[in-house]
Amino acid sequence: MELLIASAVGVLTAAGIYMVLRLRTFPVIIGTSLLSYAVNVFLFASGRLAMNAPPVLRDGATRYTDPLPQALVLTAIVISFGMTAVVVIMALGSWLSSDDDLVDRPAVSNGDARSPSMPEGDA
Amino acid sequence: MSHWLIIPVVLPAMLAAILVLMVREHIVVQRALSMAGALALTAVAVGLFWQASDGTITLYQLGNWPAPFGIVLVADRLSTLMVLLTTLLAPLVLLYAMGSGWDARGRHFHPLFQFQLMGILGAFLTGDAFNLFVFFEVLLIASYGLMIHSGGRERLRAGTQYVLYNLLGSTLFLFALGTIYAQTGTLNMADLAGRVAELDASASGGIRVAAVLLLMVFAIKAAVLPLHFWLPDSYAHAPAPVAALFAIMTKVGAYGIIRFYTLVFPPDLEITQGLFDTWLLPAALLTLVLGMIGVLGARRIDRLIAFSVIGSMGLLLSAVSVFTPEGIAAALYYAIHSTFATAALFLLVDEIKDRRGAAGPFLVHGRPIEGGALIAGMFFVAAIAMTGLPPLSGFLGKLLILDAAGASPLVWWVWAVVLSGSLVAVVGFSRAGSLIFWKAHQDGPDGRVDCETAPEIEDETAQPGSTRGPIGPRPVLPMIAIGGLIALLIALTAFAGPVNRVLTATAAQLFAPAPYIELVLTTPGKQIKEDPHAAEGDHGVEGETETSHGDEAVDDTGEDH
Amino acid sequence: MGAKIQRHVWSPPSAFAIVRAMSLFIIVLLPFLGALLPGLMIRAGRQACFTATFLVSALAAVGLLTHLPAVLRGETVSARLDWMPGLGLNVNLFLDPLGFMFAALILGVGLLIIAYARHYLSRDDNMGEFFSYLLLFQGAMVGIVLSDNILLLLIFWELTSLSSFLLIGFWKHLPEGRQGARMALTVTGMGGLALIGGMLMLGQIVGSYDLSVILEQRDVVQASPLYVPALLLILLGCFTKSAQFPFHFWLPHAMAAPTPVSAYLHSATMVKAGLFLMARLWPVLSGTPEWVVIVSSAGLITMVLGAVIALFKHDLKALLAFSTVSHLGLITFLLGTGTAFGAMAAVFHILNHASFKAALFMTAGIVDHEAHTRDMRRLGGLRHLMPISFAIATLAALSMAGIPLLNGFLSKEMMLEEATHTTLFGSPMLVTVVATLGALFSTAYSFRLIAHTFFGPKRDDYPAHPHDPNPGMWLPPALLIIPVVGIGLFPALAEPFVKLVTGAVIGGAAEMPDAHLKIWHGLTLPLAMSAIAVIGGALLLAGFAPLSRIWEAARRPEAKHIFDRLIDLCVGGARRVARGLHDGAFTRYAAIMVLTVVAVGAHAWFSGATGTEIRRPLLPVTPIAVAAWAMLIAAAGFLIAAHRNRLAVLILMGIIGLMVSVGFNHFSAPDLALTQISVEVVTIILLLLALNFLPNRTPVESGAARRTRDAIIAGLGGVAATALTWTILSTEFPIAPISDYHLANSYKGGGGDNVVNVILVDFRGFDTFGEIIVLGIAALVIYALTEALLSGPVRRRLLNRGHEEPQAGDAHPLMMVVLTRVMMPVILMVGVYIFLRGHNSPGGGFVAGLVVAIAVVTQYMASGFAWAARRQRYPYHGIIGAGVLVAGLTGIGAWLAGQPFLTSAFGYFRIPPMEEFELATAMGFDLGVFLAVVGAVMLSLESFSRLGYRAGTETSDHAMDIDPSRGEELAPAVGAGKESN
């Protein structure tokens, strides 16, 4: 069972990374959310696994899934949701304001492709 | 029960909420409240700093839960120092934002600014690893908003990359935290320190991974090679006041490294030997080299400054990674210095951009700067500070670092890189400066930029043709803000002695963490009253939690009710 | 380290000395403070500006003179002030004869220069700026020679570089000025940095940064292994500053500066700083073979080289510049010999050179000023036109040539004397010959200066009509001629002072030579050598024309070009590197990041010890788990395969999210499952809205190679993640986790059975506080950006963008509308229910918020933005703000109870006939969460739809397109697809 979880995390991570390395913003965003799935499961797993344990305090229940990682994952989920929303709108914005949704910035925009007279062209 | 410690977090949060809820349409009110809030924060920060200045460590248990079970804020010398640094920077940056009208060029500048402050201050104060993550996210997402404030094509593209890169960073942070929890079963820093020390050295693999993953997270924030790639574009394209505020953000990463690798993973910890103590210093030196290369090669003044930030982080971290009290003290002094210097330079660059018309930030022959004398003078001073030339704090910081490097086996490398690095910086800055401020006076063909290649971010307030000095039609507030930062630099230089004493004490406190740990872990929290419901069975778990293990710890907890 | 040693080598500061010592600070400070004056006074006119500047220097000079008696008594005045004792950097000043001589030179010559500049600067030069820089430099220079602390000395040292940078570049419009300034800054700056290294080493050797301590430690220093590196670095600093070979090239280019600057910085003072330092550290550093070889040979080479080049320069200032280089070489050589006599000769020549060279520079400036040219090929015959200048120049030049009865002669004799006793590289003759050669050339250029400027026929093609200037300009040089002649005639006058200073130089390191300053030593070898020099010089001049032609013809390496090439190469390289690395290729950045993390993590893992962890019993594999796992893997695989079809990707994402939440549920984490699934829904809606603007397909761009690369990187990441997860899952907590406490105290302390929820709103409520703020910020950011976009150029693009695919016939289908209307209250009820039960069973504010948000969203979907927006009463901003406020205030409420932020309280109440229920303040907090979530989600979704809405696509105002109550009018469905994806 543990192996299933471990491999699932691995697969999600790999898929996420692969998507993150694509050239367009949309797949990259997908990649990041895949990664957040992966990390959420991982975080959950950091409390070790338990099956058929009561979700809330029960009498005589002897085994619970470690609640702390669950709380952490909840927080993480919410945060990553917010992040995704923001990055989506930003990607949208840059797509709308410049005609492509490439994630790599053309070198032109960092002023390097321009060839101004060498600062000391005044020899 | 004094609540001062929580103010730096709650005040900006509440203020921002009010700004959004009530006055989001009235820029003037927003400005007034925002500035008032920032100044109040400064006052509180001074108070906290003074309180900690005699070595007292203050603890604040949120929800009155005892550590490590609840979240705590801890104010020791280091935290209060960083808080003070932030709150000294904030009002000046805010002043500039108002004076230059940046805050009115988009929505929600002030709420985002306050949230950003909350995030930074919280990150400095919290004593809980996961809570640190939350505050990182708060300051990051606020920084996303500020970064793309007022939009613009270039800024959006750069911003998207900045966000995506940091999303990866956050994911990494969670992996790190998960590993840490899995290995130690706790999240509280002080508790971590204790538990990590107890760990069995023969099963060190997991905790070692946790340690380096966490280090990577902070390295990203601190822009350490090769995790620095997010910095140049985002800083160069961020609105000036935001870039100036970002000056503190790289320091958050540095703070994380200093905090965790003196408290939780101290240098003498056997279980993490041969890790960061091996390659952090070389990485930092490479970062410094790369920063200087960028300074020399930059074709835009704003990118030049951005790269000088990378360089300064490299210098700072090479002092940190010696992991001696002297090293940390030197690093802290340099951190204070570079924060102010960077901020001043970014603000100056904004003024210069505005005044150069089409040439904008490009290092080409542009038109003379209006009111050049004042700006040129301030740029000269700030550049001296940044390049670490005498007599300003940059030089003193550099001396401290060179002096502290003596403890490292790589001392000669440090000296060679640092010294030759500042030479490169001098060349780079003097080229840029003489080009912007001097060559403009040369008659003859000026290779000025044709407007469509000049990015649109420039020239939002530039009034081409007006040749009056800054005291003329231009707002004077920006100048005051920059002047304030430079004044801080000079003060830091003049009072280097006392400051250095304080920092030495700070470093000493970091290297003797016992009181910190003891205070955090032994302060009792809320009394669990007997079952509030009926008095069936006792839930006396005190003491049991320490001994018992996950599975049986709770056998008696679930009563029916 | 240092500064603890307060014990003083020289006199213990008596109260009397303290009074004096105070004024040492003032002497150093005066010029710095004074530097502010000219800038202000210039508003009151040039004369006022000049007077202010002059008075400042004069005051400093007087302050210095008050110490003369003490200095003559051989006392050392000192002043100490702690600055950074922790570092050993303190403001310790001391004044001994050596320092006094230099300080006197700096201030004295400074006064003359200021007076001269007053008339030299033209009206359109900014005199205030000029004098400010000049005073700045003066202060720095005085600081150097008075510093007792070598770190302090370093500071002043670099300050001189900076101020000279400003002074050389004073004429901003001249490219030569700018380049010369930068070259000077670069070269001297480099030296300065090397010097920092050297001084730090020196300090590390001695354990103190105080000169007064260091100077005592000759043996310690010279025995140390650090001696040679320290020596090399320090000499690098001195040589660059004093333009010694091979760093001589910057000085001539610094001559682009206004003449007063050249005269002051580049002949009298700054270039002597290097000599000063060598003299200052003479007692500790000198005498070793390394010292002798390096210093004296560098000096000799410089002396000859400078003299030769000087002879063939046609520009008066260039000639003087190289002659300066040559004379500095001479002095360096003298110091380099390491003998007391050499030191004495050096001291003497420093004095003499300062006097005649400054005079020469000023006369050159006069000629330039009057004739409007400094080119000797265009000059000549000026002796009748400018008799006074002629007299001054001739005397000074003859002194420089070393003609008897002038001070230059005396020190040059001593130099030659010393040369005859010096052996370099095993040959005793070498030095003698080279020295004579140098002397010969220096006579030659001195003669040429006189001959080609003043003698010869009067010409009629001077650019301007030359005549003697007003006294203001010729008096300063004239004053300098007095010592030239005076000392030349009566050397004995200077002897006591020279010996005093020499004593200070050699310190305890050597015996004071018994030699005396005399004109006539008898027929000695040196006399013969200078005779040869004079005759040879005259001959050279006679045959100048052919020689000059040869010289011009000869190919010589031009230092400036080499320097510029070097800098450009560096800049180019730097540019390529910086640009190549940071070309905005995010994908590469990400790849590097992944690889770095994996590599470092792997290193940490494999370098650690493993295997002794407590193993954990593995859980049995259940079929449902396998099924879910298979689906998840499959979905992920399809996603990668079909990731170019973006809609498909969204569907697959949905499946993955579903599987994850199923997994959470399977492992007894219903809260997670609930949250995961609801977040999933909202995220998908969000992405759909976005996709409505973005292209629907991802084009094929990356080639196979690139994809394999990415696949490998991704694979590595995946393997690492798997390994890490497996390690964790298969091993036991080494130490019991803190969550035991949470389980144990959730009910009693937090008043809730749902431990997760109690942790969220109570134990770790602070996290949740931050979390909802993150959510709120996200919404604000989205809103702000939407605003920016809609007000920017984007709006136009939105207006005239076509639709990729055909729109649905009825965008607001009847069925859907009806359904959502009916569902709305139900979903709201569910939301409230989930909220209320949150504390004791799975649920809580966050999930409830999402559910309600979804309910509202469905309205948007069904009936379009316009319709829904009109029926939405509260602005989402407000809801977010309220949420954060409520949450915050609940937390602050605890303060009233004297409890920390977020302290919760709860109680059980019973209102018959209802059965007992619980109220916890944490619920207030949860309410805040609820509000913030609703507000945030709605605000973001709304912003997205506004992009489409504002884009001008008309949307139906009616709830549904086909409405029985209305006639058969079909609402235009164009683009309504915006809202109803």
C-alpha cells in the first residue's frame, strides 16, 4: 500500500515537472498544480498512513490518522489554490497584452538584444 | 500579558482589511492610514528591539497553547533586529510611492503593501516552521501583486516567471516541511532543535535530506547560485518602490538560513556534517562572482542594480556560511547596509529613468538629467556604498566580512573574490555613472533610443523637455525618501561601533540557543480544564503525550458526550 | 583584534599634548566640512566661493603649524577616537615629522593651487563644484598622512581615488576627461583593494591595525610567512598610486583634468601618497631582498622609461606628466635601496620635486591659458612675450635638470651617490649606468622644455596673443621658486628638517646617516655622472629632430589602447555570460532548479547513514486503492500524452483531483477529501474561464531531444519523490509526534471532536489566519490586475478578438437555469450545515465557503454575468475584508480576556426543547474563514468573467434565453459563451 502512495507521489511529481518544463504558460500552470497534488499527498503521508480509522474522536478508537499533517495539507491546499488563481490571471494578462503565451521571455525584453553604442563608444 | 509581539502581524493585517473594506476608493485616506500604520509599526519595532536589547527573549503563545503544540512568536535579538530593519525601510519606501504617485497607478497598492509587511514581519517573528511557510506565502503573494502593480507587458511577463519560480519554491518548502515532520514529529523550531539533537546518528539520511531541502528553500529566497534566476528580471521590472521593498525580501532568505542553521542544525551538529558547511561558502562566492559579472555586463541600469543585489547576497552569505559568531555579526551588519543601499539605488534609478526620456534605463547616450547635481550626488554616494568603497558602511561591512573569513579554510578565496569583485563593481558603476551623468553633457550625436524599442514601463511621469531641477515641478517627497535612506546609510557608518557591538551580542545569542529553547518549551500554556461537559473519566494526558506513541496515546481520549 | 594596545611608541600624551591632539581631528575634518562651503558660497559669487575655500585650507594649515614646535622637539602628537573597536578600526591620528612634511606640502601647495585656480577657471566652469571636490581631496590626503590606524588610512586612501575621479572628470563634456577619470579610478582603485588585502594581512601578523604598534614589529613581520604576500599587495597599492611601472600609464591620461588638478594631485600630492606609504612602512617592510629587488628595480625602470617618453612628448603637460612619473621612480628607487642614506635622499627629493614640479605645471597652465596651446611645436620664442613666466619656468626646469645652485641638483647628486653603492642582480655597475641614463634623459627633456617653449624665434601664428598673466596667476609659482633657489644656494637650511623627517622614516630600523646636504662634495663619481648627464642631455636636444622622427616612426605599445581593449574584453565577456545565463528562459531556470534540488538531496541522503530506522508494518493493499492508483497513473499518463489539447487536460486534471480526494478519504481523512474535491471544482471552473481566452491547443515546439531531456529531468524528480515518500512511509516516527497532544486535548481544550478542524481553528489557528489572508490577497491581486488590463491597451484587443469556435445556440439553457435556481437554496443549506458541524465532524468554514461559492457561480454560469452581477448585493471586496476582520477580531477578542491572540473559549448551552449544543469562539473565527473564502473565490471568478463582459460582448439581461414569459425574441447569443463555458 505504502508503495502505491509513494509511486503515486512520484508519478504526480514527474508529470508536474515535465509539464512545468513546457514552453507555454498553460501547461506550466497545470504542472504546478500537479506538483501541488503531489506535495499535498506527500505532506499527508508524512504523518504515516492509517486505514478505516475514525475521522473524529470516537470512544474506544485506538487509531487515528495523524491529524496534524491533515491540517497542514488543508492549509497548503487553500494556499496553492490562491496561488494558482493568481498565476492563471497573470498568465492570462501577459497573453492578452503580448500576443503569445510563451513562458520564456524573449531576450529582447531584458534590454540585451538591443545593441546600443557601447557605453564607451566615445573614445 | 502584553500583546506587543503580535502587533507587527495583526496591525498591518487589520489595517489592510480596513483599507479594502472601507476606503478602497479614496487614495488620500489610504495614504494617510497606510503611512500611519507604517510609522506605528516602526514605533512598536523600536520598542521590541529595545526590549530584546538586553538579551531578554520574549515569547507569545498564540491561542495560549504551549509550544510545540501551538504556534509561538519569539522575539530575540535577531528577530527584533530584522523587524526593526523592515519597519525602518517601509515608511521611506511608502513615502516614495506616494511622492512619485506609484501607488495611484493601479488598484490596491496600500493593502498589498500592508499585507507584504505583515508577511515579512511574521516570517521574522514566528517560532514555528510551518507558520514560517504560511508567512512566506503571505509575503510572496503580496509581492506578486506589488510586482505587477499597474501592469505593463514586460512587467507581466517577468511577473509570471517570478510567480512560477516561487511556486516551485513553495512546493519545495512543503516537501522540506513534510520530511522534517516525518523525521522529528514536530514543527516548532525550538522543539526541532531539541529533537534533531537527540536523533540517532546511525539513521541520519532522512534528517540530512530535510536539512538541505530547507536550505534550498532559503537559498531560493536569498538568490544563491544556481537558484537566483528569478531575481534579475523581477527586480528590474518591478515598480521602483516595490523593488526597494524587495530589498528586504532576499534578507528573509538569509534570515532563514541564519536562524535554522544556528538553532536547529548548528554547525557543530554531528548528524549534518559535510553538508552545507561544505558547499554553501563556494556557492555564495560564485553568487558574488556572478553578480559582479552581471554588474559589468548590464545594459540597463536597473538590471545593473539587480545584479549588484545578487552580488551583495553572495557576499552576505559567504559571511554567514563561515558559521562563526564573527561571521554572522558581519553578515548582519552587511545585511542592514545592503538593504538600505539597494533600496536607495532602486529609487534613484526610477528618478533617473523618468528624467532621461526615451533613453530610459538603457545605458546609452541619453539627454542630460534635470536637476542632475542632486541626483548625481546621491547616486554617487549610494554607488560608493553598494560597491563597498570607503568611507561608507559598505566598506566597513566588507572589512568585517574579510576579517571574519579568517576562520574559514577558504579564507584566501574569500579575500580574492571579495576584493576583485569590488573592483569589478567599481568599474561597472563608474561606467554606468559617467555614461548617465557625464556623457550626457557631451555635444554631438547622441545615440538616443527610438521610442518603440523603449519598453512602455518607462516614461509614465517623465515630462520630456522640462529642464528644471527636481525642486521645480517635480514632487520633493521622493527626494526626501531617498535622502532618508542615504542618511540611514551614513548613520550606519558613523555609529558602526555601537551597531557592531549590538550585532556581536546578537550573534552570540544565536550561538547559545539554550535559553531560547528553554523559554519556548517550558513556558506553560492554557490550563486544560477538566472535561467541560460532564465529569466522566479524566483526560489526564499531561505527561502521557511525552511518553506514549501515536497509536495508544489516544485510547482514553474519546469519551462520549 | 587590534586597538587594545593603547601604549604609545612615542611620547605619552600629556594634557598639553591632548589639547594639541584635539586639533588633529579638526585639521582633518576642516577640509571635509569646508567642502560644503564652496557649493553654497558660489551663489554669492566666485570671489566669495574662492575666499571661503582659501580660508578653510588656510585655517587647516595654521592648525598644522601650531604643532610645529612639538614636532621640532621630536614629540609625536596623537589623537584617538574609537570607531569600530570590535574590528580594530579607530580614528587614531598622529603627527610625526614625516606626516608633518607631507601635511605641510598638501596644505601649502593646496593654498597656492586654490589661488591659482581662482584665475585659471573660466566663467562657465562651476567653481563651487570644483573647489568642493578639491577640498574633499585635500581632506582625504591630510587624512592619509595623519592616520595612525592603517584601516583608517585605507579609507582616506580610497577617498583620494574617488575625489580625484571627480576632479579628473570635472570637464564632463570631454571624453578624454571621462575616460581618464575612469582609468585612474580603475587602476588606483585596484591598487587600493590590493592594499586592503595587504593591510589586513599586516594587521593579522601584528595583531593590531595601529601603525604605532606595527612599526615596532619589524622582526615579527619580516619573519612571518605572510610577509611576502602582504608586501606584494601593499606595493601594488603604492605603485598604482604613484604611477610606477607597469602602472604608470594612467597618470598622463589623468592630465585631461584642469591644470590646477594636474599640478596639485598629479605632481605634488596624490601621486606621492604611494611614496608616503612606502616611507611610512619603511621600518617594517624595507631591507629584505624582496623589498630591495622589487622596489628599487621598479623605481629605476620607471625613472628611465618616464624620462625617455617625456623627452618625445610635444604637449607641455604630457612632458611634465611623464617627467613626474620619472621622478617618482627616482624616489621609489631611493626608498627601495633600503639604506638610511637612500631614505634621506628620498625625503629631500620629495620636497624639491614638489616645489619645482608644481611651479612648472602652473607655468605650463599659464602658457596654455595665454597662448591657447600647450603644443611645443606651435610654441617657442615666448621669452620676450612672457618674461616672468619664462624666468619662473627656466629656474624650475633647470632645477629639474639637476643644475647646480638649485635644489634639484642636491637631491639628484644624492641619488647618484646612492646608485653607485647599490647592487642589483649581482652587478654593481648596472644601477650606476641606469641612473646616469635616467639623469641624462631628464636633463634632456628639461632643456627641451625651456628651449622649445621660450627660446627660438618669436612666431606670428600663436593661436592667441600671449603675454604675462595677472599676478594672481604667476605669483603662486613664483613663491614656489623661492625654496628652489633658496635651498639650492644654502642647503644647510634644509638639513635639520630633512634629517628630522628622515629620522621619522627610518624609525628604529637604521642609524641616521652622518651625511650632510652640501653643494660641493669634491670631485666624486656622482659629480662626473651628472656632468655626463648634462652634456649628454644637451647633445640629445641638439639632435632632437632626427631622434624625434625615429621615435615617431617606432611602433610602441600604447598603454591606453591595451587598457581599453582589456576592459572592453571583460565587459563583452561579462555581457555574454550574464546574457547567456539570464535570457529569460524560465524553463531552463526550472530545470536547473529541479536538478540542483535532486542532486543536493541525493548527496545529503547518500552521505548520511541509513538502515537503522524502525520499520513500520505495511498496510495491506486494498482493491479500491489499486483501482484508484491505476486511474491516477493512467490519468497522469494521458495528461502527458495529450497535454496539447487543453480541454482534455482539464478533464484529466479533474480525474486526478478526484482520485486524490478518494485517496484521502480512503486513508480516513474526510476533511481533506471534502476540501480537495471542492477546491478541485473551483479550480477547474477558474481554468475553464481562463481557457476561454487562451488558445485551446498548445502548439508543438520542443523537438524530441528537448522532450527527452525534460523527461529525464522529470523522471529524476519523480524517482526522488518516490524514494523520499517510501522512506517516510516505511519507517516509524523516531520520536512521538506532537499530534498526540492534539488528539488528546482536542476535545477538552478545543471543545471539538474533529481534531483536524480544532487544529485549524484553534491549535494552529494562526496558520489559518495567514491562509485566509493569502486567499484574500490572491483575490485582490486578481482584481487589481483585471482593472489594469481593462484600462490598458488590452481592452482593445479584447474587443476585437474573434471566437475560435462556434458559440452554443442558447448560452443560457432553460433547463440549467431552472435547475440552478432550484438547487441554489439547497446548496446554500448544505453550506451552512457543513459550516455548523465543522467543529465536531468533517467540514468547516473553508469547505462551506467553497460550497456556497460554487452555488453562486452556478448562477453566473446559468444566466450569464450581467444578470447575476445585477442581483449580487454585496461587493466581494467587502466580504473579504469583513472575513479577515471577523477572523482578526475574534482573535483580538481574546485580549479582553487577558488571553493571547486567537485564544478560544467554548461552552455548552441548552435551550429547551432543543438538545444541548456547543458554542465556541473558534466558530467566530471559522465564520471569518467562511466569509473570506466566499469573497475571495467570488471576486476572482468575477474578475475573470469581467474580462469577457467588459470586453463589450453584449450579454443577455434575461435569466434565460428562451423564456415562455417573453415572446419568441432570441437574446443575441453572440459571445455569451464567455460566461457559460
